[in-house]
Amino acid sequence: MKLKTKTKNNWYGDVMRELRIERGLTLMDVAQAAKVDIETIRRIELGISMGQFSYVERIFKVLDHEVEIVPINAESENFKRP
């Protein structure tokens, strides 16, 4: 039997779970609203999977948050917020 372990880079799964619980939403609520399989959300929250970016983006949108990608050197003029 293969052990499922938490990925090092999936810190956002914890954030996702906390936001979902704060809003009183079930996994099923989020899955239906985001149109993402409930098992996928469960695996992301548990840190077993990082999930496809489009899924993570849709899930956070349901949780009234957005995913933003910024360069390490955010001083660039191309990445300044208006």
C-alpha cells in the first residue's frame, strides 16, 4: 500500500480548508460551486495533491479570494498594481 504524504509546496491547501470552514461551507458546497470534483478538493486540502492551477483558482474564487502570481523581484514596473 502506497502511503499518501503531504507535499512540501501545498501550503495553500491549509488556507483553502480554513477559509472553507470559516464560511461554513462543506466540501460538497465548494465542489458544486467551483465545478471541481470533491475528491480533488479533499486531496488539495490534505496536501496530497497540489491540484491543477485552474481548479485551485476556481476554488479560491468560490471562497472570495483570488490567486495571484508575482515575480520574486516584484519591483518590476510590469508587475506593479494600478
